[in-house]
Amino acid sequence: MRWQRFSLELLASKPSEAIEKAYSELGSRHKLKRSMIKIEEVREVSKDEIMHSRISQLMYIEALVKW
């Protein structure tokens, strides 16, 4: 199997939550098992570095309301 490098932008309050979301998203989208996913780095990015518009729009919301 060949490894393919890529990055994900996820909203999370802590690194462990971001890792869990990454596993969940990749598993559901590509039918990958956790043992097939290799996470090299988890880091916080500034608002200027965000590539996805959906994420940048959510970053400017002061508070989210949960019903």
C-alpha cells in the first residue's frame, strides 16, 4: 500500500478531539480502519492560514447555540 499525504482542517476544542474527528471522517468517507490512518501532526492554525471557507466562516462566530 502506498501512503498519500494530505491535510484536514477540523474545528475542535483540543487536539484529542481533532484526532477523533479525523479518524471518524476518513473512516466514513473512505472506509479506512484506524490502523490504516497515520496522523503525523496536529496543530492549531491561525485564521489567515485556513483554506476552507466553511471553517473560516465558523471561526468568526462568537458563540454556537446548541439545541
